[in-house]
Amino acid sequence: MKRALAIAVALCTLGFAGFSQIAIKGSWTASVCLVPSTTLTSTLNLTYTVAGFDITSITGFGAAGITSQRFTFKGVFGPFSASGNVWFQPSPAAYLAADAVTSFDFGGIAIGATVRHWTPGNFRTTEWAPDSDPCATQTPPGVGYLQYIFTGTISPLSIRARFADCCTGASFQDLRISLTGVDLCCGIKYNAVVDFTKAGFQSLTLSGINIPLCCGVSFDLSITYSVAAKSVTFTPKFAGIAEACFTVWGGPVSGATTNIWEGLRIDGFRIRCTIADCNYLEYVHAFAPTAGTIPSAIRAKFLAACQENEYLELGFCGAGCCGGKYEVSLRILWSTTLTNPGLFGVTRFVGSAKIPVMANFTLNLDFVMPAAACASASFCFGWTFTF
């Protein structure tokens, strides 16, 4: 009896000690749009910390109920780090995909391994970017697919090998060998990447070579050799005028059938001035707001339907309640090509605000006021509650 009692006390003590190490935290973010129609979106994050591992549940909600579900884990044990994800479809209930990543970094040697599993059509394009589904053309579709990725780095050499299992057994997908920051001569460094697939050699890319011209203008040179072709890419850098307050985006212009450099193409520019602390004024004009010319973060502020290519943005911030900080941004956008824009070519007024109400509660406001028929009005409010 005494032995049984001692065991029971020990188990209770261990259980209490283990439970006392569990920490729970989370956040609840919601948004309610009243214009142009009433919609509700919400995300609930719950994180459990056990023995140094964070296990998180990310649940998306809509007006009809649960819209998405994802579980993640992340932690460190000794010299190893591990993380992973599992995605589910709430309705109809279905498993979508999962991955697990582990890495070891010691004494300048880094080794990593990744395993991905997904059902047909559910390759996580966004989360696993820039990779694409290696089993997309599998016919007929299988039940589920696997991909194994192994990496190793000893500076300046890195190796990545990928294997895919499209329901026919694991097979070699591709191999990438990279060299970074290798000295060429005269202080010039270069990067090299070699790609192989099951068909053999695919390409050799030499990049990172900077060629100065004059007046603070230089080019980064990249050369790609494939089995049947060779391509050369010039990326301009505007030292001095492309830093801090003034940024220019552009590229070289060459003849369609010759290698003669004909000039320099200016795709757009940005002027950003910090007024005080985190208050700022930003003006952007894009001559060609398309992919490959203007950064994606800038293009995302333009509405294609309104052919917008210019905006002026004001940002404000300051001390809020309970040690927080409020943030406000106001943006006016123009189009120089739209047939029927608003007054002075204005297409939209856009604004957003984040106002801390309590130490763990922030109120969010977003609105769009159209000045042209190409856009529609919207007004949304929401909150972020952390605990």
C-alpha cells in the first residue's frame, strides 16, 4: 500500500510539474465589412508551449462558420531545430497537406531535411513558394504525393537535392549546387548555381558581378548557360540616388536583334520622406506598374481596374493607450490613362487605422472612397485581441 501511495504521489507530482510548464497564448483577429455588403472574417490563433515547443492552431472563420484550419509546431532540441504544418479543409472535412522541416547547424556546417505530403491539387503553392507541384501532371491522380528535400551548406558551398514520389516510388527530381561570394579578381565576387535533373545538366548561372559605369550608376551582371542557349541579364543600380529618400526602378534597353545597349529604361520612382519619428510622406509614380518592373509591395497598392499608376500616401503614428502605438495611413491614387477618372485624375481615397484601446486590444478601421466608376466604396472595422 505504501508503495502504491508513493507511486501515486510521484505521478501526481510529475503531472503537476508537466502541466505547470504549459503556457497558452493566442490572438483573435476579426473584420466586419458593412460596405459594399456585410461580410465577416475572423482568425483565431492558439499557441501551446510545451517543453520549448510551440504548437499553434490557426482557425479561419466566415459568416457560414469555419473556413480554414491549420496546425503548426516549432521548437529546438539540442543542436536541432524542427517545424511543421498540417492543413485541413473544414467543409467537407478533408486532409489537404503537411510538411516537416528539421535542421542541424554546428561548427559552420548546416544540414537540413524537409518532407512534404499533399493530396492531388493541394500543393501549398504560397507556403512552399517558389516551388511548384512536381506531381501536377500525374495521370491518373494518386491518393497523396511526397517530396523529400535535403540540404547541406559549408560556406561558400551549398547543395540541395530533391526527390519526389508521385505514387510510383521515390525518384530523383533535381540537384542544385551553389557557390556564394566567390572571389574572381580585383575585388569582384560572383555567385554560381548549377542545376541538374534526371535528364542531366540544365543550366549554369553566374550572378552578382557588379559593373560600374559612371555617376553612381552600375549594373549587376547575370549570365545563364543552358544546353541550347545563353542569356545575359543586366540589373541597374542607382547608388546615391536610389537610397534612403529617393528610389528609381529601371532596366537596360537593347536592340531586339543586336547586343547594342541603346539606353536606360525608367519604370518608376519613389520619394519617401520621414517627417518625425514614424510619420512619413511617400509619393510613387510608376510608368509601367507591371511584374518585373515595380516591386510587388508597391504594385499591390494599385487597382488594375482603375489603371492606377500614381499615389501620394501620408502615414501617422503616436502614443496610444496603455503603452501601445496608433498607426494611420491615408492614400490618394491617380490614373494617367483611365478614360473617365475623377476630378484631377483621382481614382480612389484609401485609408486604414490601427488604434490600441487596451494593452491587448487594438481596433482596426479600413475604408475606400471611390472617385471614379472603376472602383467601389468599402468600409470595414475589426479588432485584434491578444491573450
